[in-house]
Amino acid sequence: MSNTLRTIKKVSLVSALVNFLLAAFKVIIGHIGFSQALIADGIHSLSDLLTDGLVMLTAKMGQEHPDHDHPYGHRRIETIGTIVIAILIIVIAVGLAADSLSKIHHQSHTLPSLWVLVVAAFSVVANEGLFRYLMYHSKRIRSSLLESNAWHNRSDVYVSLIVLVGAAMQYAGLHYIDLIASFLVAAMIFKMGASMIMRCVRELIDTAADPETQAIITDIIENTPGVLGIHHLRTRLHSGDILLDAHLQVKNTLTVSEGHLIGDRVMHALYHAIDHVVDITIHIDAEDDDHISPETIMNLPTREQIIDHLKAHQNKLTHLARLIDFYLHYEDGSCRIELIFPSSLRIKNTIDLLKEYDDVLSQIPSLEETTLLIQYP
């Protein structure tokens, strides 16, 4: 079991225990103390147990390891769970508003017991404490699911506060003053749920990380030795984490392995500096090729085409059998080739040899320069 799942399970169990005790006290005291509002609040707290169970179930499913069908893992299940909890919060808001209208219609003025005030006040304190407890752990493990449950408990604070204010106002003879507060709180809770849904929807449609984080990522990449530039930086949110990919420009004379090492250093720096970056894809570029058309790129010669061309003209080329290898450098829509011969060949006239190969290779479109290199042991 991962540390994240262990934390969510522990915190959710604490939340479930508190909600169960609150539900029991509210229903019992509401029945004894003649408070339908407190009984309704108790039933609402009992329904919070379902939310706690949903959090644990969703978190467990979201922590499943990546598989063939879900190569990025299952964390977005947590996002879906967050949306479900947000919908429950909106339902609570609508229910509060409807309950206020019902009280006006039925004109209920039953004076509640003083115990109703005590339990309602205790519920406000307990739910606020639970909110802060859940919020602390949600920030620590970056769990939007746990954060949504924290805000769900904050909505419970408002519900209990309405019960408390309403009961107190009835003792003061103001039977309907709490209805105004009830509508205001319902609107606040509704806005809270809607904001959570919007945040999750932004994640589901692959919204980028915030500009500040992107600026930090760009700064880290540009200050890594060997990186000449960066383009096509893309980030997307993934249940509190960030996935990113970027194209890095390096010198076009570097070997593949050296370019790969620079990319590895960039990844290491990003993982070390931003702990919620969990997946990085780096593409190494020899140039910023945004201005080069796809047609130009597709017309550049490949290694296989050059080999075939050399073989087709082998009768015109001296020492072709002794050619060790060749390097291809692509830049600005053209290609440059470096031919490598062994020093043991003891070439007497390199200028004439270079001219032989240059005459043959210049027939290849987009191949602009031929260079001869001697490899020493």
C-alpha cells in the first residue's frame, strides 16, 4: 500500500468516525429536543459516511499501478470521485434552500431544547476541526479527492451553523431571520461545489499547469548545461500531478548518447526541483525546426539512401571498401556528411579523394557539403 493511499485511508476513517458520532448525537438530541433541523442535519452527517467510503474506494482504485490499457495509471479515477463529491455538495446547497422555503410554508415555530444549541455548536467546532485536518493532509499528499472531502466538511460547518443560529433566533423571538442566512450559505456551498467541478473539468481536458510553474520549468531547462533552447513545452494536470514534454535544442555535432545525457540531466533537475512533476518526455533536437516545412524534412536524405547511392557509384569511388562510417548533420533544411577513413589507409592525396566523393554525393538533393575525416587508433 502506497503512503498516499495509507494516508487517505487513515484520514477517511477518522472522518467517518467523527461523522458517525455527530450523526448519532444530532438525531438523538434533535428528537428529544424537538428540532427537526437538527435531525435533518444528523441525517446529513450520516450521509457523509457514504462520502468517506467513496473517498477510500476511489483512492484505492486510483492508486492501481499503470497497465496496458492505462499507461499513465488510474489517478483520474480520483478526479471523477472529486466530481461526484462536488455534486453531493451542490445537492446539499439546493436542499438547504428548499428546506428554508419549506419552513416558511409550514411556519414551524416549535421552541427547541437548549441541548440543541449545545450539539449544534459542538457540530460546528467538530466539522471545522475535521475540515482543517483533512485539508492539511490533502495539501501534504496533493490529493484533490481528499481536498474535496475537506470542503464537504466545511459545508457541514455552515449547515450546523444555520441550525445553531436558527435555534438561537427562535429563543430571541425571530423565527425567520435564519432563512436569509440559510439562502446565503446555500449559495456559498453551491459556488464551492461548482468551483470544484470546474477545476476537475479543466484537468480532464488536459489544462496546462499554472504560468508560475511553467516559468520554473522553462528556467530549469534553459539553465541546464548543453541546452541551447527549448520549444514545444507542454504540461497537463493529472490528479494533482503534472505531466510534461518538451523539445530541447542541442548542438547538431553532438553524438546521440551525449544528447541523451543532456536530456537525462534535464529530467533529473525537474524531478528534483518540482516534486509533483511525475512524468517527463524529452525530445532532443539539433535545431529549432519549427520554421522547416514537413515537405523539406521528408526530402532530406537518410543513411540508407546514401549507402545505396554510394554502392550504385562504387566504380567511381576509391577506397569505398575501407570507409569506416559516416556522420550525417541536418541543419536548416540541408544535410552535411562526414566520411571517416582509417589512418592506416595512408591516403596520399586527400583533396582528390574528397573530390571523388563530393562529385558523387552532391548528386543527392539537399546534401550540401562533404567532409573527409581520418580516424586514428
